[in-house]
Amino acid sequence: MPPLLDPRNVYAADRAGLLAPVVRHFPERVYVPNSLSNTVSVIDPKTFTVTSTFPVGALPQHVTPSYDLKTLWVDNDEGNSLTPIDPLTGRPGRSIAVADPYNLYFTPNGRFAIVVAERLQRLDFRNAHTMRLHHSLKVPCNGVDHMDFTANGRFLLASCEFGARMVEVDVRRERVVRVIPLQSGSMPQDVKISPDGSTFYVADMMHGGVWMIGARSMRIEGFIHTGAGAHGLYPSRDAKWLYVSDRGEGAISVISFARRAVVRKWLIPGGGSPDMGGVSANGRVLWLSGRYNEVVYAIDTQSGKLLAKIRVGRGPHGLSVFPQPGRYSLGHTGVFR
């Protein structure tokens, strides 16, 4: 794994404007997988308009930047395929057959892709470029879906949406280390490491908040109530705040990493279903899909004001804002280091 720019801040390479040379000539776009339409909509963030929509495989769940930042992958879950997108043109290429790609991540050294095969309860380690299977790891995890890595890249923590638990995996050895049970009835979703690397934050859709799990001890340290249907987690560009999409109440909660508490809450006018997304390269706009409203929300990160509500296809899910700052991608809709 490339060394962190700042050992005290895993997001030091993600600060506003720090675009890697390979992405500087890519136009800024927002790529939206419409799960129930089997399409991807492309939004121009300057005009807040959809500029194109194209078909992909069945049930596209997320759009994932590749480790080397040169390709975007559409994770076609029921289509059992990955569709590449050229971020220069914004157009798709020929799909690659891959079993059950609900989500997609990359090992911190960039050698392997990790296809999150949710219904098969597997993490499939594949060649990061060809997607040829290297090793299929069965995990004791019903509904494995999201993950993040320790600061040194040695371990990953994955959520089990239907199992009320988390699973720790040794990345280099490609094996399960331990299972961390959560409160009964929990539905863990997105996972993000704290800037100092000490704590994993885990959204719990059923209990309406975020669990804190020690990155060394892998023990629960506490729980922060945010709102109904807590789902997606996105650090701010200055690594001070964690934006939490509370899908069940049409709101975004803002957690202070320093205080470990909610300091602001933004309500979407008229309600909504904010789900997955990302922060713009300059840090000024939080982009989120409206999962059950066939729209995408653009939210001002200073005021919480809704800047735009853009109509897209049915079931918009894991949208990706690209390009974003960072030297390499660890996957999902954009986890950069």
C-alpha cells in the first residue's frame, strides 16, 4: 500500500482540488446507476442536467472508480457483469462477465479487485484489470455489502446487512479473522474509517444511527443517533465532518469527527430518500441518489440547502462523482486515499 500523505489523516490525499494527474483532463460528471431501469444516467454538475442515458446489465447497483482511476465500473448485480465506462468520453464499453457484483472494492496495493457477491456470501478476489478470478472467499455474512480498510491497509471491515454483524478480513492472507456481532436487529450499511484511523463508522439503517468500532480492538465503542434509515457515509474534503444520509426521513446528518456527535441536520424540502453518492471535487456539493423518488439531490455542504433535484431513471442507487481528489481508489462509489 502506498504510504499515507499524513499518518494522522487517511484522507490527506482527498483534500479539495488535489486531483491526480491521470484524471485532470476528465470532465466532471455524476454517473447514476438506475437499478430498476437497467441504465446509467450521466449528469453535468455545472448545469444540473442529464446529458445522456445508456443501457447496462440487469440491476446496476453502484458505479465504482478503478484503483488506477482510469475506468469506472458499473456493478450489474443480477446481470452478473461489470460494464466499463471511459471517464474521458462518459461512454460505456463491452461488459465483462462477473458473478453477482453487488459492490466492488480494490485491495490497497492495487493488485486485486474485490467483488462483493452479496447473495453468494462471498468476497471474490480478482485481477484488478482483467477481473479474472484469483480466490473466492466465503464469508459468514448474510448480505455482505459495504466495507472500508484500516489505515495501514492490512484489514478490511465488511457489513452484513441481514446478519446484524460485521466481518473482519485479513486482506493479504485473504481470510476471515473474526466476526463482530451488533445489537439484535441491526442492518449495517456503509462503512468509513475515521481520519485518524482509530475508528470505523458503520451506518445502521434499522436503528437509525452510526456504530463506532475500534479499528485495533474491533470492539464497539459507542453509537451515534442520526435519523431513520441511516445509510451512506461520506467524509468532507477537510476531513472534519461525516455526512450521513438518513434515507428513512429524507435528511442528512452531519457528524463531527472531533466531537463524535451530530452537529447539524439538513432536511430535504418535501421529503425524499437520500441514499448513496459522493462529494464534489471542490467539496462544495454533496451528491446523493433519491432511491425511491427517481431523482438525484445536489446539496450545498456549507448551508445544507438543496441546490437541485434532477430527474433520472427508476431506483437510482450508488452514484459516483468523478473525478475526485485522491491518488488511488479503494472502490465503492469513491473511497480514495
